[in-house]
Amino acid sequence: MTALPVFRSPRWAALTALLTTSVLLTACGSGTDGSGTGSTQPKSGGTLTFAVGSDAGCVDPQQVASNETIYSVRQIVDSLTDQDPRTGKIVPWLAKSWEVSPDARTFTFHLRPGVTFSDGSKLTAQVVKDNFDAVPRLGALATLAQGYLSGVKSTTAVDPLTVKVTFEQPNAQFLQATSTHSLGIESSASVKKTPQQKCSDGVIGSGPFVLKQYVQNQSVTLARRSGYDWGSSLWSKKGEAYLDKLVFKVVPEAGVRAGSLQSGQVDAIASVGKANEAALKGGQVALLRRANPGVVFGLSFNNSRPVLKDAKVRQAILHAVDRQQIADAVFPTGTRAATSILAHTTPDYTSLAQDLTLDAAKAKSLLDKAGWRTGPDGIRVKNGKKLSLAITWIPNAATNQPALELVQQQLKAVGIEVTLKQVQVTQLAPALQAGDFDAAWGNVTRADPDILRSSFSTRLANFYRLPATGLDTALSAQAATTDPAKRAQLVSEAQQLIVRNAYYAPVVELQTQLGVTKKVHDLNFDASSRIQLHDTWIG
């Protein structure tokens, strides 16, 4: 991915989350078994060859935000915790237990004894402290990790196997953050490397696989870690992984990836598009799907724009968009129309489908009430000015342009003129920071509802120029409580306020498919819709 300027604050972290998770639009399938033929008993050995569409140009998990590179580098590092993709519950991994203070400011982790990195060094509280202390110095590519640690006051090695992380403000999201690849723990030797060295040479982790070779824009090769014995509590296999070797080949063309899977040249492929589904169905291939958690694909409004300051106009746009048509016509089979600002795979998601119905008559009525009258060309006019807005987007995924062209047609039908403004990745960040946009197309992936706070709180980045309202109170309160029921209630309230005030127009849940040959079994997915290959076997 392209390097972006570094701002070590929640403001930049939120912007980078928007960029990196909507710019690199790959996701994984559902947590279903890709098996169907061959052996029914798990067995060790073999090589899994996986074709991906892109390379982030970096093999340091703490600096990688592209899902297709995360697929490989995730296997190198372990995290303090893991997250159950079915329930959202945080469970043990490198940390066997933990305590969170009642004010959600202090997190104390008790590490498993006996964990080693692949260079033979031991996992200790000091190593964890060194990792977390180094994250702010990693630079532009590490802004996801930096965002998770934003506001940290101190990280302390209480004893060799106890580490305490203290924040300036309540920060309930941090526990989930410790389950992500971005805060995967690396060896002391890796922590001492420069960010550039870590990107090009890779890192030493304690994970079930080790990096053997990285050829930029060509391949990543991993080998099974001998003696591995400290996997996540979610994994079914104890000890070492089944597979001997993992090879991730970069194959940019979707059709070539699909052909390679059909011919048996590769065992799995990323980013199966709608155009390749028919060719892959019915053969020795399983199509696996899972919606990305977090903020769904949609239109993020600049609420300070004169036209968009009026809630009636924003609400009209909400009701003029035919989400189901867009999901069915453009996106892979099984893609869901948005039913909230959050995807249904996000913890504490609340269905607001009744607020997101297609209702062109209601949209027209809202625009009438806002004083916009239909002009001779069908576009509404008020005070001599047309009802017009530009949607800023980046050409990083094949679904972007056709989805937006449908939005353009649907809004024109109720009298709103839309122009599509294509910009490059490097141009999007400055535009959002400066407020130089009407609406922007994207999504933000995260398996924690705190993504709403980093995206919509006026006390943080406020890229969408929202006014200060009760939404801020709900977002801050959910970040400050450790009571699951109370947090769920506050997150539900926040979703309702965002949707009903139309600060954002949800459209579809991001879902990308994996194609996997049926000889591959137990290819599992984590809570962020990324793959975990420890339990995977071939037979």
C-alpha cells in the first residue's frame, strides 16, 4: 500500500482505518469447513498454496493493513488474546488471564509460561512492554496499531509474566485490540529493527509458522514452527500446525486466480468476484464467505456542506438508495444489504432495517419539505441552485464504480444530481482531513463497536463534520464501561442516532469470497474475517 503521513492520534487512526480497510477491499469467507472430498481424518504434512491479488509491500504484522497480506503474516505472530467470531467474546491466547479495572483504564495480563519466539528467546512481560512502547515509532504504516494504543499512559512489567497497560482515559476497546494482528507480539530482536527493516526482512514471532522467504509483489513463504505449543484457546488442534508449508502467491488478475484454482495449481484463492462464481461452482471448489465486521460500505457525508446540513436531505438519500439492488447486481452472491451502520457480524450490532427501507415516495416528500422543487430536467432546485453533490471514491476494487453508478441513478430518480469524483489513494486522506468532499464511499473493518467512536465522535477526528450532540455522550460512555449489557445498550443507541439522523448512508456489508479446493479442510476465520491456518489440513 502507499505510505501515508503519520499522525499518532485517534484522529489519524480513524482516518487510516477508513483508508486501509476500504482501500484494500478483501475479506474472508465464513467459518465453514472447506472439506468435501478426500480424507476425513486430520493429518499432518503438505503445502497449502494460496493465490492473493495484491502485496502490501511489507511483512510486519504490526504495519500491515491489507487483508491479503494479513492472511500470511497473521500466521507468524500470536496475540495476547483471541476473539470468538461467533460470540465476540475475548478468550485466552498468550495471556492465560487478565483483569480490567472498573474505570476501563488499566489492563493487567498474566502471560503463559514457556512461550518462546522462533529465535529461541522467551516471551516475558518486558518483551510485551517493548512491543507496545515501540508501536508509536513505527510510522505511517502502523497507524492501526497506534490507534489501539492511543492515549496509553504507561506499560509496566510488573513481574516476568505480568504486564500492566494504563491509559489516560477509559478505553474499553483495548481488550479487543489485543486480539488483533496489529498488536501481535514480536521478539525483542524484531522490536529493535527499523520499520523499514521489519517490512522488508520480516519479523520473529512466536506463532505457528515462521517466515522463510519474501519476494515483494511475488510471494510469501512460511514453514511450520517446530515445537509450537501455545495456540489460541479457540483452536481445535493442540501443539504444532498440521501443514508443513504455506505459499502465498501474488496473482493480480481475478480470472487467472480462478483458473489456477480450477486447474489445481493452487489450493485457495482470495477475492473471488461475482464474474468468477459460475465457473467455480459445481467443481471441486468451495466458496467460503463472511461479512466484515465494522462500519458497512456506504456514503459518509460531510455534514457541514450547505446541502447536507439539512437532515431531511440526508434522510432522503437514505430512502432513495436501493440497497438490495446494489448488493445483488454488483457484489458477490450472499452479500447483504446494510441493515445498520454496523455489519451484522459486529459485536453489539442492532438491526435497523426498518429505518433503511427503499421508499422513493418518502425521499421525494422529504425533499419537498426541505424546499427543493423539481426542475425542468428532473433535478431539484432551491434558490436558483441545483441539488447536486459529488461522491469521492478510489478505484481500488472492481465493485466501487458500478455500485456508485447505481447510487447515482437511484438518486437521480428522486431529483438529486450526483457526480462521481475519482481520486487516488494518496489524495483521499488530505481531502477528508480538509473537509474537501461532499460524500465519500468506503467502509471500516473492526470486530469491535468502538469503531463508531473513532469514526463519528466529534471529540476525536470528526472527519464527517458532525455537530456536537448526544451521540458523543453515547459513544464516550460505551468506551468507558466494562458492563457488557450497558455497553450493548449504548452501542445500540449510537447506531440509532447515526442512522436516524442520517449522518451516514449505509449501503451494503462488505463481503469477499474465498475459493478453496475441497481437499483443504478446516480453513478457519477469525472475528475480523481473516484467516487462521493453524488447524488447516490437506487430505
